[in-house]
Amino acid sequence: MPKKFSRRTLLLRSLQIPMAGGVIAALGACDSDSRDALVCADPGSMSSAQESVRRTLKYTEVSSDSARACVACEFFYPAKDGGAGCGTCGIFSGEPVNPQGHCDSWSVDS
């Protein structure tokens, strides 16, 4: 004898399948964003002093406020090729920084 599904079970299943698909799609999108993000500061190639300065100034590769990103800071120098690649920072002794990054020494370019 075939098993019968109640209306409640059928409705529950019809909601669970699209929700699971949405979760899987969202996780896939998060993963691709993190792979495509520009990372300029490689801790493995820095001296302990350089790492310490970045940590002290709370440098992040992506600013939480786009108006206060490195690209708009007076200490930021764009990439020599003029592209959207990593620039350098006067505060970090000319070491690479992400144009969309931020640190506590951010200053308006006058």
C-alpha cells in the first residue's frame, strides 16, 4: 500500500526545497567574492615590524566605509601602471595596500 502524504507534509516539503537551494546559492556567492577580492598585504612577506605597524593602525584590506578607503587618503599612491591594482602607502614605508583598504591613520587628501 503506497504511503500517503498529508497536506501539511506536502506544504512543508515544498518550502524546504527552495530554501535549501537559496542557502546553497548564497554560500556559493560568498565563496566567489572572497576568491575575487584583491589582497595586497601578504603577511608572509612582511617583517615583524611591518606587521606590527599594520596591526597597530588596524589596517584592513576592505574599508567598512567606502568614503574612507585608502584610495582617497593623502598617504596613498596609486599603482604605477594606473590600473586598479595595489597602490602603496607612505605610512607603511611604501609597502603595498589595497585601494579599497583602510587604517586608523586615514587622512583626507588635500
